[in-house]
Amino acid sequence: MVRSAGSKGLVDLVALKPSEVLLVQCKSNTLTKEERTRLLELKQRLGYRVMIALRKDRKVVLNELT
């Protein structure tokens, strides 16, 4: 796993295992329209799964960007 906390980049985590790559954007609130568009473009270009990790009610909720 590669971590880039507090980054200004598109993703904060890259999780790798044989035959699968997950790109994770960690947010304390919702994505902006621009962030969502850029992440969808990255997903389409690379073909990897993109996940959004949101903090809600002191828990982390993971959702796949579709």
C-alpha cells in the first residue's frame, strides 16, 4: 500500500494485490463535482477501481465511484 495523506493529488491511497489495484480518495466531507470528474477520468484511463472513503458518524464508509 502507498499512502499520501493530506496530499493535493487525486488519490490518497493506492492498494495493490495480485490482479487488483484500488485507488482511494479519503474525504471528511463530500467530493466536489470537479474532484468526481477527475477521478472518473482517472478510472477510465487506467481501468482501476476508485474508492471514496468518507467519515460519517465517527465511522469510515467506503464507496466505489461509478
